[in-house]
Amino acid sequence: MVEIINTGNELLNGARLNTHQQWLTARFARHGFEVTRQTAIADNGNAIEEAVRESVRRARVTITTGGLGPTSDDMTREKIAGLLGRELIHDPGIESHLEEFFAKRNKVPSPRTMVQAKVPEGAIVLMNHHGTAPGLVIDIPATEDTPETMLIMLPGPPRELYPMMTEQVIPLLEERFPGRNQMRERFVRTTGLGESAVEEAIGGHLEPLKKESGLGVAFCLHPGHVDVRLTSNRADADAVLDSAVALVRSSLDAYIFSDAEEEIEEVVIRKASESSITLAVAESCTGGLLSNRLTDVPGASEVYLCGLTTYSNEAKQTFLRVSSNTLETKGAVSRETAMEMAKGLMEATGADIAVTTTGIAGPGGGSEEKPVGTVFIGYATSSRSGALKMLNPYDRETFKRVTSQQALGLMLKLLIGKDPD
Amino acid sequence: MVEIINTGNELLNGARLNTHQQWLTARFARHGFEVTRQTAIADNGNAIEEAVRESVRRARVTITTGGLGPTSDDMTREKIAGLLGRELIHDPGIESHLEEFFAKRNKVPSPRTMVQAKVPEGAIVLMNHHGTAPGLVIDIPATEDTPETMLIMLPGPPRELYPMMTEQVIPLLEERFPGRNQMRERFVRTTGLGESAVEEAIGGHLEPLKKESGLGVAFCLHPGHVDVRLTSNRADADAVLDSAVALVRSSLDAYIFSDAEEEIEEVVIRKASESSITLAVAESCTGGLLSNRLTDVPGASEVYLCGLTTYSNEAKQTFLRVSSNTLETKGAVSRETAMEMAKGLMEATGADIAVTTTGIAGPGGGSEEKPVGTVFIGYATSSRSGALKMLNPYDRETFKRVTSQQALGLMLKLLIGKDPD
């Protein structure tokens, strides 16, 4: 029932990824609106006119993004007024908003700016609290062949579009289209198993809910983790999803790190904070990614003491006291080095849990015995230490991502007292 | 002239970002094909039929992605055959490919798999070397009202789609549509200036080339850097672009880190390797991101010795010998701490260039004197040391990204002997 039309040359010449597509469709899905089509077209008057004309024939709601600014590329307002045969009328409310906007920034609006104060006759104005171009809503009456359509024009920049959508458009649509069954979704996030292993483990358990309660199940593969996405748009969606989550938990418990859309690093920092357990990491092959992910979490500094990227052997010796004998006889990529790094790190920092990585990220550096992708993840706490061997034969960035995910998975197991092996 | 139709429920319900859009449009642009529309629709037979019917009326080339697999969601093949009134015919070549594909994996194809061996009468088959579903090309003859159209159906998974596109589709299109003026593009990447400052610095210098030689100029804003995108589709594109790059260089030289699509971390590692200069970093507020970016570059281990994420004050003292007096009187976020970190790091690691970050990433921790976003970037070499103060008042992840970019910019200046201030 909803169609989205994104305008912008950059969407058709490879210059930009259209992140509006996912952001907007996710918002509609959450509020129970089905998006039936998304179209991207160039900043070209005829293309805009054609796409809007087709869309308003089919859809109950047509959303356009972009083309509302003051430059000559911006022609959505004008083309749509022309298409609908409506005059462009000066709106004094927008004019004062524009004047205020520039006054606050000690600037005077240029005459060209004031084109944004022109709106098609009869349009509802959505004030733009984060920029200049207002959003516009036009109700197009039904005809014999076509339904009544709301045509909603929104600005392109995310910092203007996103708040206008959540604060003004969604409430307006909810008022106009009451009584929808909102789709609810729940993600159960797992790490340590591949996509097909996750699907197999869940097996037929969810079949009755799928058949009898319209449960939707999808598997979303990410580097190092697999999300089970559960959806329902029934009136009793919450109950259906609760049952589904419980069934997934019963088959996959050891691999689940969240059923609340948290990243694994957020869960790690939260669990560590709850128990006042301090953390430190020493990285070789992950090169700082593990530390970077932990410090992406606000409040990490409460429990995360320090991360060392000991890339060279000298750094492993200087900061972590790894013995030169181990480095010479076992090699930098070895179970023994991973464990000595962890013990040295715990001693140097006083952290309660120390986790380390050493491996061969590639593309160079592999051997028959230790091919590219070989990793040892070491750990030490006051009561135990060890190292896990993994093989992650991917490109360099995926290798780092997957390895950091495994290290976080290990850290989480140590935090909640599960066996790390 | 090219239209792209992406099929998949996940593209319309927020479950997936449509990365095909940018990847495909970039490939077409590079080879001189203009994409005029991209559409995403659900896995729904009627929607697919309607979108393809509309598109082949307008476009010279219509590309579909997805819906060619063996499951019941996959209905592109069947719907398109129906729309064009063509029979589905068994293709023995595909059958042997499928059998071989499964035999290699010690599996037997299920009967359902063999649906992929059915092709609309008269279609050209594009073998899938990385999966099971072949691509299909159908030539639709011109009518009185519509041009001749090539309808090209491609599989959805990137590992199948991407090689099929570059190895088979692009060569086929180049053969069918010879004599196009290929668009060439060049990026000049700058750091240290905002988008409008970059635009202003270039000023009118490029106007003659824009007017007389059809040069295209766009500014692409990223966290911490701005790319100037220069394009030309003229026969003498290379000469036009060379002149444009030279003009941009003459106005912005101090801020340019690459005109060859390199990331700044790649330039840093390359320059350091060329001069055998070793590097080390110590991070507080960037939390490991700086180290992570440097180690994303293959071969970084040749020159990058070590990175320390000294998040706690104790770690700054233990590993970097920052004095407790400095931490107490000046604070962890101060010019003095940034400089002591850099000197301590150089001494501990023996690196030729040491760079450090300390700041307030937020959301918490700001004060009137040092608001959220305050950063000091310290540096030390054998001949000089200092610290730059920056204000990066963004969300936590953007803050880290922008700060790491500034630190890499500083590192590059030290590497090429420019004044860091």
C-alpha cells in the first residue's frame, strides 16, 4: 500500500548507497504498513513526474524523498504541482521559519532559498526542524479507477528526513489508517554456528507456529553471527513471538547471545558492568578491532581497562612478557603464545578477564601447517586459562570481524560462567 | 537506458539494505551505461510481472535480480515466461551443470532443483560458476510503441551475481551497444576541511572545464573526509580529468591525501613502507579504531609495531609512563597527557612516529571547559612533538571515526615532512 520514490542522480550512477531504502521500509514495517514498491530515479523532471503519476494510481500512500531544496536540481515540488494541476502558493509560515533558521546562524536567506516557501495549493506543511525544506502532504482524491492517495514529499538529508518521518509522518499515517495489525519482529542472535546449522538445530520446532499462528521465520547471516528473525502481524503477536523465542532458546541456548537486538559487545559490557568484572584484551591478528568494538559501547570505560595491539614480536615481549623461547619455538601464532599473552596481560593490567588473539589474517603469511585463517584465541582469569583454535579462511576484513566475534563470544562465556571450550 | 528491478521481500520490510543498487549502478556507470531507474519489489508474482512489463516498454536493457532459485519464493523465471508468452523448455546444458555442481559437493540434486534447468524458449543461458541458478537473457523485439529490449535475469546472491555481471553481462552489453562514450571518474580525496570549504576553495577554477568540456563535479561527504568526484564521458575524458585533478590539486594540495581512490590508512602504510618508517599509536577516545584501520591494510605488519588502547589512567601510567601529576593536574583529556602518551609510546616501542588520541567521545563525561567532542591528538618523533586540539561534537561512532581520520591525517603529514599544525 505504500510506495517509496527516492530521487537523486547519485542513486543511479554508483556514487551513493541508498540507505533510505532500509531505514524507511523498516519504519513502515514496524508500524504495520506494507511497502509494495521502492523506486529510485534521477533528478530529472520527466522521470519524477512519470514515477509519481504511476505510483499514485496504485498506492494508498506515495512517499518521495529529495528534490525539495533550493538548488536548480531540486524540482520535485514544481513537477508535482504541475502534474496535479495545482498552483504554487507562498506560505508565510515557512517564510518565517526560513528567516528564523538563517537568523539563528547569523545569515540572511538568499532569494533562491525562498523558493522553499512555495507549496502546492491545499498541501499540508510538515515543518523541518533540522533544515530548510519543509515536507509536504497532498491528498489526491479517488477516481473511478484509482484509490485515494496521500502523496508525501520529504527532504533527502537523513538528519532532516529521519526526525520528520518519526515525529510527523508516522503519527499522521497512524491517524489516517487506524486498526492495522502492526507487524512485530524479534531477533534471536546466535554466534558460533553457521546459517544451515542454526536452521537445522531449530528444525521442525517452529512448524506448528508457522502453520497455525502465521509466524514468519527468516535467517540473517552476518560475519560471525546468525540472527533468527521472527515476525508476526497477528493481534496476539506478542504471545506468538514469546513462544517462538522460547522454542528457539530451547534448541540453541548455548549459542544465543541476545534476544533483544543487542550487539554481542553491548551484552559483554552490560554483563561485565552488572558484576563489576574488569576486562582487557591483547590483539595481534584482529589489530584493534576487538578493542574498537568494546569501546563503541557507551560506558565501556567503567569496566574496560585497556587493549594492546601487540603486532610485532617485540611488543608482545615488552608489554606482555611473552617469552622469546615461546616465540622462537612455537611461533607468534600458537596456542602457547595466545595463552602467555593472556597471562601477561592479566598481570600487567590487573583485569579480571583477559582475552587475546593471534592468527594469520592474510593475504600473506600462511604455511601448510598454519594456513591463512588460522587463529588462536587465548584467555586468562584468576582461576583458569586456555586457548581455542579456529580456522577463519576469509578475506582480511571478514577474518578480523569473525575472529573478533569469536573472541567476544568467549569473553561472554567467561562472564556468565559457561565453559569456554 | 538501463533499468534495474530487484526482487525480494527483505528489501521492502527493512530486513536488508539493498547493496545491489550501488554495486550494479557503479558497474554500469563505469562502462558507459546510464541507469534510468531502479525498482525493488516483493517476491510476488503479480508485482514482478507488472514491474517487468512496464520496464521493457521504456528501457533498452532491463535487469532483474533474484527469484531464480529452486524454492517456491522464486518465481521470476515462470512469471516472465508467462508475460512474454514463451514456453519453459528443459535445457540439458544446465542439467549437466547442476549435476556436476552437486557431484563435486557429494550431493544429489533434489527434483525441485531441476526447475532451474527450465528456460524460456529462445533465452541465452549465462552459466553460474558460483551457484546453481543460471542467468537468462531474452531479446524482446521492438514494437510500434516500444524499443527493442534485452531482458536479463540474474541470480540474487552477491557471490553469484557479481562475477556473472562482470564476466558475462558487461561483455555482452559492450558487444551489443558499441561506441558508447564510457564515463570515466576520478576521486580526489581531502581531509581537514568541510564540504562547503572544499567547494569554496575550488571556487570557479573548474567552471571552464564544466562549461567547455562537460566535466562533472560532485562533492561526497564522509565522516572526516570529503571526496571531490570528477567525471567525464567525452572521448578525451582522460585529458579533461587530468586537467581537473591538477586544478583541484593547485587549490587544495595541503588537504589532499589521494587521487587514486586509496583510503588514508592505505596511503599512510604505503608511505611508511616506502621510507621504512615505523609507526605506533596509543589511543584513549578512539578506543582501538585507529589501530584497527591501520591493520586493515595488507602488509601493515612491516611498519606498524603496536597500538595501545590505554583506556584507564592506570594503563596510561603502566604502559606509557604518563605522570600521575599530569593526570591529576591537567586531566586525562589534555594537551599534556596527549604529548606524554606520545613520548612514552615512542620510548617503549622504538617507533619512528608515535601518534596518540585522548578525548571525550560521549555521550557522558563532558564539562563546560571540555565539552563532549573535545580531543587532543598528540605526536612524537625523534625531532619534534606536540598536540593538536580538535572539537568533534558528534555521536560516539562518528566521533571515533572523525578523530581517527584526523590522527591518520596528522600521521601522513609527519610521514611526508609537512608541518603538522
